[in-house]
Amino acid sequence: MSKNGISEKYEIVIGLEVHAQLRTQSKAYSGDSTEFGVAPNSNVSVLTIAHPGTLPRFNEKVLEYAVKMGIACGSEITRYNVFDRKNYFYPDLPKGYQITQDKTPICRGGAIRITLPSGQEKDIALTRIHMEEDAGKSLHLAEELDTLVDLNRAGVPLIEIVTDPILRTPEEAYWYLTEVRRLVRYLDICDGNMEEGSMRCDANISVRLKGETAFRTRVEVKNMNSFRNVERAIIFEAKRQIEAYEAGETIKGETRMFDAPTGSTYSLRNKESLNDYRYFCEPDLQPVIVSEEYLTAIKSQMPALPRELKEKFINQYGLSDYDANVLVDIKETALYFDEVCKSLSTPAQYKAAANWLTVPVKSYLNEQAIGMEEFTLPASKIVELVKLVESNQVSFSIAAQNLFPALIADPTAKAEEKAKELDLIQTSDIDAITPIIDEILAAYPAKVAEYRAGKKGIIGMFMGELRRKTQNKVDPKTASSLIEKRLEEV
């Protein structure tokens, strides 16, 4: 059995479909607002509720965002795009069909590279990325028998990112979704919030004996609102299918739902085939042509992507793979760090800047329950802190505990001037430190004897006493060297 309790006889075959809600101000084919969290059915018009005689109009921003995602994934951009009607009836789909792309997805092929915790990298090949609109939302309130429908989400633009059936473990699926979310956030095309439904995932799951080349019947699992739940659903479904095969049963193609409280899946309906959707060309929308000039213009607008920044942080700034990964996880943190490093010049300074971002700054953000985009201290102040600590004028601990909060409260102040104002500047004056060291050594003759007998680690105790007596305002390097020297002279 594997670590997930899945039989080693079998391998899992996973394909993921990620629906990313695009951050446009208006819907895909109407001018209705896409604002989240407003009163139900307030972002609707005759277009959203499909009054007879209304005609859709394509939102050009949707094309821009879809093309950006395709460029980021190394996909081939389709130049001649038509839209199609995908016909099915749900109470939250007023038209009775969804406007999507069937034969001409905006992006074909490409891949998203993931890095697993082991350090292994894997390219997850994409089948396609296409543009479409979202459906509304059915609401089932507690103790209510009726189903309520909120059409605010109906018509909100999506891109659907479809992988090849190339993922083989729940862990790979988790890290793939993490990378997709990071990518759409860097591109600023989707906020990636699964809890609010702006990024959703359906998993196509099957199992087969190791060594088999043919695919077996797959099951689609829906209703997963977190990366961890996608992992859990894959584990449960793989076990369920393996147990069925081992018992001589067959697996039927179906759509199943994931129940988070129990960690199980249950059957929703038989899996539709492509014929069930009766695709045909959308007659009310003109084809969209992607010209070479348009593509060149979009490429020129592309921001630095997480993998590019990670390579820069490692190769140019000399950071470890771990530090680089932590910094690029959040776009705003990565860009802030890069801005700080523009005013620094040595590997030691770059590492010190990384430490500031990953410890004091991160702790402050957590305490305030805010994101990096709300951090108000200019990058220049972190530069000043790095250089002040490097010059041994202030210790890192004092700078983090006292000077950093003071600068947040007064961001226009110079770090060195604020340190002097708060009496935080540490001394390396030997003449001032020596009498204090001698006083400490005289107070602990037994400890001095232990040191001279070979217990060298005890020097830390003397350093602690010196920091206490000087209120931590001594240069550690100077102090440690001087204590050692005086111990040898006693």
C-alpha cells in the first residue's frame, strides 16, 4: 500500500479542469457588473436573464486575459476564434445554453511546471484553455424545501484550463493547483479564491494496473472548494474504484460530488457525452481574430512570472531554493523584495533582506491580518534597516523588535535617526565595554574556572549577562571577542 493507503498494484490517472473567474468589471457578453458579494440578482439585466431578442456583445478584456494565460503557459494562441452554444438546462442557466468555445479554444497545448516538496519538477501538459461564461448559483437554505436562484454570477467570464490525463498522484494535483493559482494572481486575471468560487476545480479520475497503457473509465468529481479537498477526493475515489475492480465490479462513467465532512464522493448523474451538449456555432457573435500585432502588444504587457523571479532570486541574488520559493509565493512580496534588492549589492545584503521579508514583515502582516499589498512601509526603509544592522550599529533583534515598529508608525523617518532617537545604537567601544566585562567575570569566578578548564560553551552565559547590563546595546562580534580575550587573561 502507498502512503495514502492506495494499492501499489494500481496507478491513478488524473486530469484536472480549472475554471478561473476573470477579474473583469463587466460580464463576458453584457455590461452587467461582476462585483462579488452584492445582494442576490442585483447584477442582472435583460441580457443576463435572456429576454427574447437580446443579443450578446463580446468583452474584449476576456480575450486579453485568456491570451495572457496562454502566453504564460507556452500555449499556441488560436488566431481565428468562434464561439459555440453548449446546450443543457439548469435553473441557474437562464438561456438554456452556455456560450463557450468547442472547436477553436483560444489556447492549445502548453504546460505548467510544478515543483514537488521533494524538489522534483514536472511539466503538467495542457490540452486547452478556452473562454466561456459562468452559470448562476442555486441556493438551498436551511429548512427550506424550495431552491432559490441567484443570477449575479451568470455570464461572469471564465477561462477553463484543461490538463492532459498526466497527473499521477493527489500530491501532484495539489501542487498543480497551487501553481495555477499563483500564475493567475501574478497575471492579475483572477484572484484565485476557491472559497468564494472564483477558482474551481473538477477532477477526472480513473485507475489502472501499473504497466497498462489504455485508459479505463473515468469519473468526474465536482464540488471541491479547496486544494486539500481535491487531494482528499482523489484519494477516496481511487480507493473506491480499486475496491470495485478487485471485487470484479465495473466502473461507470458518471459525475460525482465530493462531500467534505465525510471525505467521500457520491453519484450525481450519469456522465454526459459531447453529443448530449449538442454543440453548435453561436450565431449572434462574430468570430474573434487574434492578429500578430495584437499578440505582440499583449506579450509586451506580460509581467515577470513566478518562475522567472525565482530564477532571478537564485542566480542574481544568491538565495537558496527554499528562500526563493517562499518569496515568490505571493506576487506582492516578490515584487517588494525585488525593489529592495535594487538598492543593495552583496549576497549578504540580499539574504538579510529576505530574512526581513520572511520573518518580521510576515509576522507583522499576520498580526494585522492584512496582505502584502496593504503593507505601507516603503522598500527604502527595509534597505536602511539591512544596512544599519550590517554596519553593527543595531542588532537584528533590536531592529526587529523596536526599530521596525517605530518606522511603521513613522515611515518618513530615517532608520538611523530613529535608532538614535530611541537610544538603540549599540556600542563597539572597547574602553566602554571592558569594565563591564571585568565586573561580570569577577561576579562569576566559578564559571571563569569552568571556562579555563575547557568548557568553552559557557561564554554564551557571559554574553547574556553583558547584553542584560548594556540593554543589548553592544556589538556582538566585538563583545564576544573581548570576553574571550579577557577570559584568557584572567
